[in-house]
Amino acid sequence: MGGMSSSSATGPCARDRASTFRTYLAHGANMNAAAAAIPSHRHTVAYRLDRLRELTGLHPGSADDRERLGLGVKAWLVLDALAEVR
């Protein structure tokens, strides 16, 4: 995604951030609903979303940035899947 280094963009932490963000979107950007769905604590969801903001410069609380992040996560998932195939 955007400004992520290669070490930040791979591995279980990146997958957790992407999964958390997708769940956050699926639950109408409601942190409590996303936490219940994962299941995880609301603070864990907040931390992952803050980390995503730090790495990309995009704020998950902003509608415009959520759209960009959503597209970035989808692109990252496609690239990640392609890398696994190779």
C-alpha cells in the first residue's frame, strides 16, 4: 500500500491490518462492530487502523481516505496472491 516499506507490507501484521480494515469497512466504519466481528478488542482495531494511517498517510476515519485505502488493500491482496503463486 502507498507509503509502506516492503517489510511493513508483508507478513502476518500486514495481513491483520488489511483484514481489520476490510472488516471495519464491512461494518460501516464502526470500530465496535468490527471488533466484535473479528473478534478482538476495540483498542486492537484502533491500533491497527492507526498503524495503517501511519504507514500510508491516509486516515480510515475520512470517507475519501477510506476509499483510497480500500482500493489499496484490494490491490495489495491481488499482488500478495500473485506473489504466492510464483
